[in-house]
Amino acid sequence: MSVSAVNEVTNYSQVNPVTTTTEAAKTDNVKQTESVPKTEPKKESDAAVYDKTDKTDKVEKPTYKQDTALVEKLKADAEARTAQMRSLVEKMMMKQGQTINSSMDYLMALKNGTVKVDAATRKQAQDDISEDGYWGVKQTSDRLVSFAKALTGGDPSKANEMMKAIEKGFGQATKAWGSDLPDLCQKTLEATREKMNEWKKSTSTEAVETVAQ
């Protein structure tokens, strides 16, 4: 707290010595009175003036800013990989004489097992959904959490809100699928929930994670 002070000034006046004499002892006894300092009363305006500024330093809250570039990168990456998988299945369906009328056709074909998958495609699919694969539990849950952090600028207080949005997305996928999603999806949702809880409990500002290529 800064303090602004006004110097207190006291003016002293000097009283001149007074000499009293008598005719009988004019040269014998000469008494002088000592000078007595006289203090003027303190003026109200001379009192110390204190700045009313709060002494307590205010703690600045961290500022969170959406990472637009990362959001766009994650979206573009997911769309490209989804399109790649859809194209692969659609080509197999057309080769087998199956008609594709909507984007759900290839999903239903996969669900019902009506598409005969060649060895190379099967191997690629198995790699993609493996533990370390792009569509595996680890990478997919990591991307979802990274997406949430990018959207909120890394604000842990938004974790619950983001988790509700993720759960809503899984709910819509379940509805489109027509039944419970495969076990892989359930495990991915659970892993995502655990990672979101860890983020929510964090007390420091975390940098938005960079998603591995």
C-alpha cells in the first residue's frame, strides 16, 4: 500500500528576553528570562494522508483462449480418416454388387457382416483398431480430450461440459447404429471419461496437447 504523507511543520516563535531592573540595584542583579519556544497547534490539513488502495495483491486468473488452429486440424484429420475408411468399404460393396444409397449403408453392411472383406483390408482394419491404432482406445480417447482442451483453451473448469458433449455424440452414434455400440466404442468412452476427470482435477493451466500424426 502506497502511503502519501504531508510533512507536519511547527513554527516556533522566539520570545525576546525581558529585563527587569530596580533603581537600587541597576548593575547588581540583571535577570533575563529564557527564550521559551511556542508550538503552534497542529492543523488538521497537516495530518498524514493514507492512500486507500487495497494492500492485498490481486491474483490474476489464467486466461484461456480457444486454439482454433488445433481445432481445425483435429476436425480435418478425423474427416479425412473417416472418408478413407468409408471409401474403402464402399469400393468393396460396389465390387460385390451392393447398392450404396446413403452414408449409413456402409455402416449397416459392416454391422450385418454382408460385406466380404479381403485379407489386405481386414489387416488394415485390425491395425487401425489395435491398442495403438488410429481408431484404437488410446488414440481415439486422446484425440477427444485434446479436442476438448483446444475448444476451451485448456480450461479444466469446462471438463464436465465437454464430457457431456462427448457423451451426447456417443449417444447419437448409438441411435444411428440401432443398438449398443461395439465393445471397442464402450472402452473408448470409458477411457475418455477417465482422462477428462484427470484434466478436471488439475490445478494448473495445461498447454493444449499436440496430437501425434
